[in-house]
Amino acid sequence: YILKNIQTAGLIVSLFLFLFFLFKHIYHYLSYLGYNITGYRYFLVTLIFICISFLIIKIKDKLKITYLINIISITLVLTVLLNIFNNFIRMHFYNQGLKECVLVDTINTIDLQQNVSQPNIYYITVDSYLREDILNKALGYDNSEFINYLNQKGFYIASKSSSNYMHTESSLVSSLNMNYIDLSTIKDNSTAKRASLKLIKNNKVREFLKKYGYKFVNISSMEYTTDIPNADIYINCNSINTFELSLLNMTFLSEMLSSRFKINLMKTSYLKAFESLKETVKLKHPIFVFAHLAGVHSPYLFCKNGEDMIWYKINDKTIKDFKNKLPSKKIELIEGLKDNEYSEEDLNRILNTLDMKEKEIKRIKNYTTKITLPTEVLFIIGEKAIENFKNKVSDTKLNILINLIKYENMFTSIDELNEKLKSYGFTENEINKIKKYTSLIYNINYNSYEIKTGYQEQLVFLNNKLKETIDYIMSNSQKPSIIIVQGDHGSSISTTLDMKEIFSILNVYYLPGNSKTGKLYKEITPVNTFRIIFNTYFNTDLPLLKDINYYSTFSNPYEFIDVTDKVKN
């Protein structure tokens, strides 16, 4: 209507959509080239849009542009379709059992016992929840109040428990399939990843219980690994799904909405999971409920009473704003706090010790920088760089590149990446080729103080939510339910490579019935959890496996190293 030309309008709308959805890709590519446009990225995109729109309006023969865009669009669509077709073929072979992480089948041969009680089963995994003694050692936090609550409720506390693996994915593959991952079937990380997701979704525990008439209930989370839409009953706790979030992250809206929008999404999902667990008591028996809760894994969203987790940072601007509003001695004291980050509780405590009045504290907090999600930008070298360099550089350099990608693949700037590659003897030409396979990611980055404070605050909040949920399930279930609350892995609060801390987990069991906890033991690991449950309640005779702890890096999560001795001793 405004342009009075349908072709012109169509081209300008296409341009807008192109820039809208490719904003992040363009921004990352320019960053990779070394251009820092962070401060004026919106202005630059707007300027590009105006300039190209002006050219479109001025060009008379718009038909040729339309043809060109159509050819480009058809090419892109065909590329996507070919990728989809390729994935369908791979899925077909994958579903036939090829390229799958195999776990020994111990369930199908079991004779089913028909006359057994069928309690509801709640398997609640809590991300990064450390056991009591390690919490005390690493954090100086006494968790006995929560442990005493569990004891009073009749839970068995596995006080020396540890996880079998250090990553959520491999840990849940093992616990839900009651076995260790067979390394002989793993060819590469991508194969293992696909197989792991299938093994979590179609796990042996679910399979076994189905034979007894159990309905599998999945409480979803924003962690796609534990999201199982093919469950008998799928309860979605997310405001938007992972695809919608990924699509949003491609656009400039994710920048405009800031971290507050994403935090609110995560908080909604976190809280709704607890409410959904309560709602399951209304479902018909028997049910097997699997919920993976965000627990005390970063990002830290809640203070102990449920308030937002916010970090206050006093900077030069804070001091400048107060120079003529406070006595010089107090200004000097505030300067001593500059560039450090504090929780609200700690900042209040520190300012009180500096004899600040309540009104002064309030004014200082109003002028501080408030951070909800500490982040850093990282540059990562893609594995395709290895394929590209095969037979083109010496074996020594190729091995250096492989190890660099495996163990050191996080760089805070392109300059840091350049210096690292130069130090290993790569030429300028080789460095430029490697950089073509480099991508940019945003990484949540907490310092040591933030980790310890954030973990403890959210732990107190989590404990209260768990107590509230357990009380509700026990009070409102038609008959006693089996309740397992288990950490999927430990944490690294002390930021050191402490194997006890990385693997030690909260692991507690409520097993209704007299003497049902007799087969449990304090060192039990998740791989044996359902072996004991099935032996106790379903008269099976599954042998218990040796409790082993496998370490692996984040870049190579399926290259396992047995560290059991370091965890146990």
C-alpha cells in the first residue's frame, strides 16, 4: 500500500525476514573476522536494511532480482531436504540397531511374577546435588536439617553414594538401563550421542515396568536430553519448547529480550516441574514417573527464599555518583569493594559492617550494576578442522590440533586462539584455515564466589521444594509410593579436579513395606538402583554390578577413564 508495488514490497519483506532470522549468524561471523560491533550492532543492521531497501526501490527491473532470490531459495530448500532425507536414512538404520551403544539385556529373560504389589515409582534425579559430607567439605554447608527430615520420613540415606559417570547424559543412560555403557560399540561422539538419547527415551526400566501395566510419565525440563515426548503421559513444563528457543536465539529478539527473558523461562520450567510432580498423584495406578530437575546446576536462579538471584557490582560510576553524597571516609570504604560481585545478602552484610545507614545502603544498591547471568564469549574450533588438515600438515601438527580440540578448546578471543596456534608452530596460512572452522558461543561464567554463594542459596530453596513435594506425594497418594531422589552427578564447587566432589551424590530411597531397605547399602551407585528395586518388589534375581566411577572430559564425554580408586579413597 505504501510502496504501491507488490514486487518491491515482497523484496523488502524478504530482506527484513532474512536479516531478522540471520542476525546472530551475521553478528558471529563479523566477530570471527575480528570486528567488534557489540555497541552498535542494532544500528548497523538497521542501516543495512535501509540501504538495501533504498536500492530495491530504485532498481527498475525487479523481476531479475526475484528470479535470483527464487533460485537461491530453491537451492537452500533442496539442501535442507537432502539433509532431512539423509537423516531419515540414518534413523532407519539406527532403529534397526546399527551404531547403537549396547547395554547387556538383563530384563527380557526374567520370568514375570503376576501376583506382586504395584506401588507407584517416582524417580527424581536432581542435577549436581552433592551428598552431605562433601557439601560440608567443599562449601562449609551443613545439610543435616534436610537429611534429618528425610530420615524422619523413612528414607534410606546412601551416605557414601557416588555417580557412575560425571555427565547427565551418560549417567542416566546407565541408571535407566541398569548397566554400564558398552564402549566397544562407540565409534565417535556423535554416534554415542544419538544412541544415548534413544537409550534414555526407550530405557530398560520403562520396558520392564510396561509388562506390569505401568504407565511411563515424563516430567519435561528445558534439558532436551531428558525430554521424552513419546512417554505414555508427557507433562510439558516449558513455556516454549527447545526448537522455539533455538529459533528465537537466531534472531535479534534474543538480544533485545536480554537474559531476564531466558531466566524467566528457566524459572517457570523449574517451578512447574515440582507442581507437575504433585499432580501425578491424581493419575491411575500404577505409574513410573521420571523427572530430571535442574536442581543446583548453574545457572543459579533462586535465592534461598525464592527471590531472584542477582549479583551487585560496585563500579566507578557508583563511586562517582556518591562522591558528594557520602563522607570521604565512607567513599574510601566503598572503593575497596569496587569490581567485586556480591549477592544481595552479602552486600547488605558488608555495608552494615562499614556502618552504612539503611538509606545509604538502599541508594548504593540502586547505583550498582545488577547482573543476573554472568556470561563470557568463547571461540570453539570445530572437529571438521581435523578432517580438512588430514594429509595436508605433518602428523605432529595434526596430533597437536586433535589434542587442542579435545582438551583446550575454549578461547576468550580470536587473539588468544591466534597466540595459542602460533605457540604450537602453525603458520599464518594454517591458522586462517583453522579459524574457518571456529564458531562463537555464549558461556555462563561464574567466578568462585558466585559458584559457592549461588549453589548454597539455590540448595536451600531446592530442599524446601523437595520437602513440599515429598510431603504432598506421601499425603495424597492412594497407596505408599516408591520415591527415589538422586543426584545425576556431583559438582565442582571448589573449582578443582576433586574426584570425590565430581562424583559424590545425594542418593535417598523411600521403599514402603517392612524391611524393604535391607538390600540397600551406603556406597550404592545409580547403576544398581533399579536392580535392587526390581529384586525387592518384583521378585527378580538381578545380580548387583560392581560400583565403578568413570571420568570423561566435556569435549570427549564418551572416552571413559576408571577413577573408582580416587573417588572411594
